[in-house]
Amino acid sequence: MTIARFALVAVFSVGLAGTASGQAITGDWLTENGERVTVERCGKAYCSVVATGTYRGQRIAEVAGPGPEYPGTITDPSAGKTYKGSMTVRGAQLDLKGCLMGMFCKTVQSWRRP
């Protein structure tokens, strides 16, 4: 699934957030189609920036909190729209969960460490 397609899915179910006790959310992640996204500190939050592909350089997520769930926002880079969501780190996997109208939630993508 490309970053663009992920972002379109995010229109209907957006998600982002964090790390489970002690597992780092920061660093590089590979999307389901192999594009690389980098998660770094940005102020008191964590920001995800596309490192390769069509949307290179674009911020697609900002999450914050003490964990293990990090609520925040995700941006559909093709439409330029931002939505609420969450990320969860599970070892070498980062699950992005999205919710439609805050009620219908599901994992929309799972990224892995390179």
C-alpha cells in the first residue's frame, strides 16, 4: 500500500501513536510498500516524515503522550487533510490505527523496522 493509498484510507480511519513500555517509536520505519518514514522528536511530540517516494519530505503524522499509546494526527499527503489517530509500537512493528468518527477503529497499516 503506498503512502498515498494509506493516506486515502486515513480519510476514513485515521490513526497514530506510540510505544509500548520502553520500545522506541523514533527511527526509521518501512511502510507496507517499502517506502521509508522517519519518526523523530519535534518539540514535545513525535513527528513522522516521509523519507522516500512521491511524498518525500512531507510530515504525515504528529503524536504525543507518555505511551504506550500516542494519540495525535495524521495527514493525507495527496489531499493535504489531517485527521486524528494513534500509533502503537509492537517490537519491530508499528501499527497505525485509524477511527472513523471516533467510533469505528481498525489498524490501517503496519510498518516494520528496516
